[in-house]
Amino acid sequence: MSVVGILGMTHDEEMQKKYNFPLSLLEELIEEFKPDVICGEVHPSSWDFYLNTGETSGILGETQNEYPNLIFPLCKKKGITFVPVNWFEEDVFEEGPFDKYDTETKCKLEQELDSWNDKKLSAWNEGNIPFNSFEYDVITNEMYNWLHSVNPDVQNIVWNARHNIMAARVKKAAKKYPNKRILCIHGADHNYWYYQSLKDEEGIELVYPLK
């Protein structure tokens, strides 16, 4: 049985400072979990691009800084296998959730989204690890359900389809590396989906929160 851990974080460096989640904490949590495999929020083509050219920013400049600044070199140093699990298609990721609305409605929806984010961030320290708690996840789930109600066409692609593919890649990794310790690292908003997708999966012992 594979042991799969879920670890969400914030990509933004200012938020990492504000909410006490520096890369030093990320490194500490990785060291404590002792993964054999890390499933990261990196597109497979961006990972290949990095391996072939050394370019760390990704095929669209989308790879988050924690990967070249910490995770990639740590994997190399510790002999950890890195598995890229992110998914996107550039041509269908261009539309924003509010783009189909008129200017006034779009402004109101953006304000409502800001309110959702404030509510979500109010739960940042509910657990032992910032952003890693069921309290945070409940609000996050509600926020994305609201976004789906506003524009299901966009959310079905950029959120639901994306997560189904990401979770499928994690499950594939668990089968490829049986009886190994696998750590999934990604933006914290993905935590709830990972948990729901993996908690009943045969062959996986899920660990969330990590502590």
C-alpha cells in the first residue's frame, strides 16, 4: 500500500511571509514526511522542458517558484522521484470566470470573489500547518461551488476537469510506485479535491493533514 500525503501551500511569496509558510517550513515538512516520490503541480511538458533545457519557468511561464527554488534541487539531492501532475490547455484556459458578463456585473462578481477569499483566509491557521485543515477546505469547496454556479462552462474545464486529471495522475503514480511514500504538493485550494478523490482509493493510505 502506498502512503500518500497531501500538502497545500500558497505560491505567493508575500503571502508565504504573511501567513507563516516560508519555503523553510515546506522543506521541514518534506523532510519529516520522507517521501520517495513527490507529485507536484507542474505540467508534464514543463517538467520535460526543464529536464531538457534547464529552463525552470515552464512552457507558459506557469511553474511556481517553490519548484526551482526548493523542490527540484531537493529531489535531486535526496534521490526523490518527481512526478508532474498538473494539467492545462492554453487555448481553453484563456477565459476568466466572469468574462462573459457585462462590466457592472463583472465588478460585482469580482467583489464577491474577494469576499470569499477573505472568508477562506480567515481559516488559514485552523490547523497545525497553515492552509491545511478541514475548516479551510470547507470554505474553499463552497467558494469553488459558487464559481461553478456563476460560470459552469469555465469551471468545468479549469477546475473540475483539471482536478480529475491531476488526481488520476496521482493514482497512477501510486500504482507505479507501490509501497512507497508519496507527497502531493500544490496550492492549498486543491487540498479538498485531492482528499475527496483519494480518501477511498484502494491501495492508498491517505495522510491529511500531515500533522
